[in-house]
Amino acid sequence: MKGKVATTRTRLERGRNVLGPALELVHTGRAPTRAVLTAELGVTRATAGAVAAELEALGLIRVDSRPEAAGSQGRPSHRLSVDADGPVALAAQVHADGFRAALVGLGGTIVATAPGCVTVSADPAQVLGEVVAAGAELLRTGGRHCVGAGLAVPSAVAEPEGTALNPLHLAWSAGAPVRDIFAERVRAVGIDGPVFTGNDVNLAALAEHRHGAGRDARHLLCVATGHRGVGGALVLDGRLHTGSSGLALEVGHLTVNPEGRPCHCGSRGCLDVEADPLAFLTAAGRAAGPEVSLLQQSIDLLRTEYDDPSVRAAAEEIVDRLGLGLAGLVNILNPDRIILGGLHRELLDADPERLRAVVADRSLWGRSGGVPILPCTLDHDSLVGAAELAWQPVLDDPLSVLPARTS
């Protein structure tokens, strides 16, 4: 009897050591069944069953009570999924045309969202207070437990200070302490979990790597243009690469046209001003109207007037500039996949062969196989990425963050 008790205790302890990895496998969709979970974790079927049961008791996943899918050796296996009624993270994003708040569950699922199209105040405390208030209202309405909060901003975020160093397309001063302000506003509405802040494109890359077009890539390069400017991010060996102080991959300031437009950074012809929505609208001879965002105006123009010679010529010009920048990044980074977001995704859809040809022609490795260039696939990927930051402590150690539910 003592031996049996010891075996059970050992199994439970071993299972608790892999709770985090098990949850991440279900969270990212890589363990759809208990049989796959067993194989991925390298544990016994009994241990995998105990792990799944504990994650279910924590309110994080659901285990199908009737095994249907084929498991190892043809055995039926219980299907695993994230708990659709489980906890959520509060995600917030600020951009040049306003903000958006969302509640995001495991699996990268957006449960609820609240946009706010406003003129972004020069005082970051004001707009961050508004976006947190919108998120708090979503929490009150939904009645969900919140594990923490994440914020995406259009700026490099210095670590460990959490300051926005170059919010060029916002009226905020350089070095604004956005993480501290965000944390203060989050605490003021009663959210006790950890609080994080990151660059919007970095967070988009993180979300796409876990749930979207970047899944299964080892070395993933993401380049995107949102409402203004161009950003980049890199995932190396499955981890977001932010450099020694959070400032890696400022690809917007690669020079792609030495005689081009003046850039906010003091240089000329940077991707930031040569391949963003304003550059596209200007090249197409269209005025930037105030009624919708520059990004939406550019997307609408591409989708409805691409046959117009001026629009097509403008698109080709932006694609050529973008391709030149991507080729340089391929030569330096040697990624196994490139994903494009925002307007760049739309340009890829409009003329995929032109962009791939420019990259292949300019890169050292392009002619011998090329790097796959794919569109981002997630809606609001920066928001999902902000939530990933808040979910990470739970993924690392579920038991230390969440108490088991009592029935």
C-alpha cells in the first residue's frame, strides 16, 4: 500500500512539473488530444491524464469525457481544448488614431472588444486611463476572472524601465513611462495581476508565432505597417528577440531610398516614411481624409481601385521599397519565414509575385529557394500579443497563479 501511495505521489509531482508546458501545448493548439499531449511531454499516459485533469480543475482547459480521436496505437484519445468560459487577460492597444481594449482568453481567442477612435492626447495618462476604463467595463459585463493586463504601443519600449522611447506618431514625449502609467490605471480599476507593455509589432509577431501565420517557424521575421510608420520583429528559436534592452529590430529606419522623404529620425528615405499608408496615399495622388484612418483608407483604395493606373503604380512603388528592405533583412537574419501585416499584407495579396521577385533578386539566398512570404492571419494580432504577455506567468506556472476551482 505504501508503495502505491508513493507511486501516486511521484506521478502527481512529475505532472505538476509539466503543467506549464502542457498548458502551452493546448494553448497553441499543438496538443489537440491527450495522446498527443502524452507524446509531446514524454510522460506516461497516466501522468498526462493527471496533468489534463489538474488543468481542467484550474478552469483552464476542457477534457472531452468521451474519447473519439485516434490516439497512439489506434487507441481512442480524449480531445483537449481551452476552456471557453475560463479566465481572460485584459489587452489594450494605442495607435495614432485611437485605442482598442479587449478581453482575450487562452488560445488567443478574443472574447470581447471595445474600440475607441479618439484624438490621442499628448498626455499618455489620459488615453491609457480611457482604454483601461473600456477594458474594465468589458470585465464587469463579462464577469470573468482577469489574470493580468498587457499594452501594445507604437514605439520601442525600453527594458527594464518600460518607457516608450520613440512614440513618433503619437504626441507623447520620448521616454514616457507608459508601463508605470498603465499599471497605475490597471490597479485603480481593481485588477491585481501582472502588467506588461510592449511594442505593437513585437506583440503581433508573438501572437502570429503562437496562433497564426508564424506557427511552427523557428526563425520568424514580421514586418508590418499599421496606421503610421513601419515596424519589425523577430522570433528566434521560438522566442521573441528584443535585444539587450528591448530595442531590437527597428526596421522602420532602414534606408531604402537615399534621396527619399525626410524621416522623423533625422535620416531620409527610411522604410518608415517610404512604405507606410501615408506614403502609399501620397504616391497614388490621394489626399489623406480625416473621416477614416490612413490604414483603412489605403486598404479601401487597394481593394476597390487597384485597376486605376495611379493606384497600381503607387502600389508597385511601395512594394519595390518594401522588397528592398526585406531583402536586406533576409541577408542579415536568414529567417525561415516572413509574415507581413497591415498595409503590407494587402500589398502582398494584391501582387504576391512582384514582392517575392524583388526579394529574391536582391537577397543572397533568394535564387536558391527563397524565404516564404505570407500574410498575417490574425485579427487584432497586437492585442492578442499583448494578452500573451499577461498569460505568460500562467503558462510558466499555473499553480502559482490560479487556485484550483472547488465544485
